[in-house]
Amino acid sequence: MKILLVIPGISPVYGGTSKIAIELAQALGRRRICIDIVTTNANGLNDLDVPLETWLAHDYYRIQYFPRWHIGDYKLSASLTKWLFHNVVNYNLVHTIAVFSYPVSITHLACKIHRIPYINNPQGMLEPWALTYKAWKKKLYFNLIEKAALNNASAIQMLNLAEAQNVKPLQLKAPFVTVPNGINCHEFEKQHGPEAFYEKFPHTRGKTLILFLARIDPKKGLDLLAPAFAQALAKFDNAHLIVAGPDNTGFLPTAQDFFAQAGCLNAVTFTGMLTGAIKHAALAAASIYVAPSYSEGFSMSVLEGMASGLPCIITKGCNFPEAANTKTAIVVDIESDAIANGLIACLSNPEQAKAMGERARKFVFEKYTWDKVASQMQQVYSRVLQQNPLPALS
């Protein structure tokens, strides 16, 4: 089985989707599936410093980067277009990640012309809230290009049942399959210490740290978190919020103003993007993880918080009702008072919060590893290629 993964950009600035593509490829490769990734050299407004138009071999997969034209963060690429039209025929199936993006749309067209089956994973980008952001552009793109391409797909990968229900009103004809994101257990089995984080941010030592680990973006709910954290800080003056994530769109000054207006900016540290050892040190230093998002497909960051054994407060917009059902996270309404109540509950009962974090870690290790995800994805690929019915949503 030879599979091509197509994603518009692979860079830490794009958050979880980049990590998802690479870790899915590794997990599928470990199952002896031949996996190639093609993408652009996009890195926000800059370019990645990588070799172009040549295969780079990694453990279990290959990747090839193509140059994109410099028009903001658009990912138009003539060389990628040419490559796709000549090479999709060399694959049994194509798996695209994202929507509303030129590399994905041109891939779907190439697959249609060459009669190659394809599966799309929109990664939460078809959620109702996501569609209201830059709504007129997305509506136009969806009606002119995206809907027909998705209708022609062999399957659309939903990350959970909640996302599938939310996307249902779009009346897409392609069947839905639910296959979640995952984590690599080995990243979280090792005990990471907090010292590297404290050395870089010494003023946080001795504080009760609450960690927000996501892009600085309107959909991530920092406008809700600011007044919620202010309420918690009024009761627990040793609390300190860590906002860790890249600012790809220039939203940082607005986000900082949310906390200034709430009167708690002096108890907030904006660290920028954290990766690798320093990210794990931040997770080790934190006492609570919070995800106040308006909309997610299925957050990698939430899985990482849970896998680190942190008590997690997440909104219903994170699409993870199983966390509430299993009592492995506090799932709240998408409003600041509800987020505040969750924070205060964890700060008031640290032992109960710690026990919830331990349950969360066990739950994620049992249900949401990349090896399990790859097994599910391989079954979907096989059914598509054999033209067998896809598994029903359950």
C-alpha cells in the first residue's frame, strides 16, 4: 500500500496540524505502509530553510518540500501543482489534511482527473465557529471549489463524533469516518522536570502555574480566559498564567489587552512558542492546563496536557465529550464564568485535581496513541481501496 499525505505547510507555527502529519506518517510507516508527504516550504510569512523539490528520508517516511509564492501566508506553488499532476498516479490513495488551501484543492483536482481515491481530514476547519471566521471568503471558496471536491472524496475523516455532528448541516455526500488524533507515548512516559522552564522564566518559580498551550489566535478563546483567570487570581493570588504559543497573525497585542482590561496582565507570562524539552518542562511546571477554545477539531494540545497528567479545563468547543463522560477533564460551556469556575475548582481542591490528571494520563495512553490511530487509519485505507463499506459512526 502506497499512500501520499498532502498538507499545505509543515512548520511549528501552524500548530498541531504539522505534528499530526508527521506523527501519523511515522505510525503508518511502522506498520510497513509506504508513506510520502508533500508540502510547501511555508513558515508563516517566512520560508523554511529546507532543500526543495527533492525527497528527504526520515524514519518510516519521506517528505518533499516545494517553493510557494510570496503572497502573505498563501501557499500557491507552481512546482507542487506540476508534481501532483504527474505523480498522484504513483499512489494507491491520497490523504489530504486541511481545507480552504490551494495545495489541498489542487491535489483533489489531480486525484479526480487521474481517478485516484482520496480522503480529506479538515482538522476542525469545517466547524460552525471556524466557518464564521473570514466567513465571506470561506463561503465563496466552499461553494465554488471545496464542496464539490469534498463530495467527490472517498471519505472525510472526522476526528470525533462531535465534529461529525457539527459538520452534518453542510450536507456533504462523501461518507464520514471517525479517526482521532493521537500522541506518542514515549514522549510522555519519561519524567520531565520543570527546571529548564524555571531557568528561562525565573519569575514563575514558586507560583501555581496555569498553562495555555496553543496559537495566539481568536478561536483559542483568550478573550474568555482573561476575565476567567482574573476571577481565579482574586481568590488565589499565587496563581500565574503561562500563555505559550506562536503569534502567526499579529493577534498578540489584542490578546495582551484582554488581560490588561481584566486587570491581571501582571500575573501572565507570554512565552512565545515552546517546543521540545522546554515545552515538556512547562508541562512539568504547570499545575493546571486550560483550553478555552471556541472551536477545535480535536486538540493535540489537550491530549498532551492530559498525557502529562495535568488536570485539564476545556470548553465544549474542544469537541471532547468523552473527557467529561470518563471524568478525565472538566468540560465547561464556552463562557468566561464557566472557565473561571473550573479553574477555581482545581485550585481549591488540588488533590482531587491531581487525581483527575492521573486518570486523564491513563485514559489517553489507553485510547489515543498514534499506534492505535494508525491501525484505524489503515483499516479505512484498506476498505476504500477494496471498495468495501466504511465503518459506521459510533
